[in-house]
Amino acid sequence: MAESRNLCSFEKNVLFTLIGAVLQPNKFNMEENFGKHTSQVGHLLQLMCTSLEDQIQHRKYFYKSATLVREGMVIVHNSDISGDPSSATVS
């Protein structure tokens, strides 16, 4: 799947993190809403990025036009494409 969609290492790590959070929710900062585990984009960025600049550069992976979102591999809720997606939830 990763090769056919040309996913970069960051995108693969997002998927691994979300899968891990479902398998071991007590290890991750995930909220359960109506039986679905979700996390804020900002939490994922803090977990996976080493600096604020890095977090800003990687926000693009959560926009509607990004491969992960466009192809339905992750679902971003309450994201405003013109604003900062860090407060949006992802599942």
C-alpha cells in the first residue's frame, strides 16, 4: 500500500502510530468518541516532530488534499483547510 501510493516515511509513521493507538490505547494520548479512537493533529505532530518548524512543515500531511486524507487512510474531523489543522481530530 505504501509503495503504490508513494507514501513518505512521515506518512507511514502516522499510519503506524494510529494503528498502534488502536491496539494499545493506553500507550497513546487518544480519546474514545463513540467507540472510535481519535487524537488531535497537534498531538501527533508533537509526538513525531522534533521542533516547531518541523511541526509546521508537516501540517500539510493532514490537509484535505494530502494523500492520507484524500485517499481515506486517515479521517480528519473539523479541519479548516485555510486554517491551522493542529486542533482537528484524526482517526
